Amino acid sequence: MTEQEWLECTDWLSMWEIVRHNHSERKLRLFSCACCRRIWDLLTDERSRKVVEVAEQFAEGNATVEDLQEADDAAYWAYRDAVNAAGPPAATALTASRTEIWRVLPASAYAVLAPAGKDQALILRCIFGNPFRPISINPTWLSWNDGTVRRIAQSIYNERAFDRLPILADALEDVGCDNADILRHCREPGEHVRGCWVVDLLLGKA
């Protein structure tokens, strides 16, 4: 895959093959969780939602392996209960605790997500950015005005307040950032998720 193909691709599985061997487990897990959150309204059993939340916490170092296993076990039984009751086709996230996307969702839920290739591709680009063009930041951006840029990025991250990304772009421009990729991503419409590459870059998260 070329850089231009990556930027235009709507086949998220092809994109997944590009990133899954070259990025941190945290990034991969957060993408898996973001996929689950796209079908949140279909995860009608609280145990199915809980495993996604715990998987996110684990990715960020805020949950233990034991916490993850307990949530995963509970999600499994939610899945079994749904199957036995002939419940909704995507009744559980089942294994959101794992990093491989084809193991994150049961086949029925995977079938729900698979047609949404464009949306999944946008999420991939939000988390992984452009793997063909690594970007670094100027440390002075983080120290400017008593750490204003970092504080905005941290609040976006903590509160999932991705609607504030244009504010972050304004602050970055004020400090002298002229990187078109960074500014464009902060201002482009559409879905942004936990693991956003710009926020992660500013917060030093891999």
C-alpha cells in the first residue's frame, strides 16, 4: 500500500494489516475498543459494555490483568446468554480485551461492522495517523504559556472531549506549529476516538 492509497483507502482490513505489526498493543487495543463503541447500542448487556471499558482502562495501565480476565469471563457469559435467548445479533463485545480485531468481536458483531469500511478506515487514521510520514513535535509547544497546549490535550483525552480539537489546533498555531497534517486532523469533521494520534503525540503516549 502506498501513502496515497492509505489516505484514500476505505478497506479497513487492508489498513489493519499495515499497522498491526508495527504499533503498540495500547494502540491496537484502543482501536478494537473503538470498534466496539461504534455498536454500543447493540451491546445491550452491561457485561458486554463493561469489558470494553475495562479493556480501555487496561490499555492505559489503569486496570490489572485480573480485572481484564474477570470482565472478559463475564462478557463470555453474556454472549452465551444472548445466544441461548436468541438475542440481538451483536449482543456482546465478548473479547474486547484482546488486541486482534478479528478476535475482538463475535462473527455476528463483525458482520455488523464489516460493511462500514469507510467509518472504520477513518477511525484507523484517527488512531494511527499516516504511517508513511512520521511526525515529531517541537518541545517548546508543550512548555509555551505554562503548558497550555498540553493542558488542552490532556483535557480532551481525559474527558473524551474531541469537539475541542479545533481549540487545540488554534493553540498549536499560536505557539508556532505549522504542520499541516496536525492542524488538518484537529479541524477535520468526523469521528475522533481515544488514541487520537495528535493527542497521543502531545501527551507522549505510544
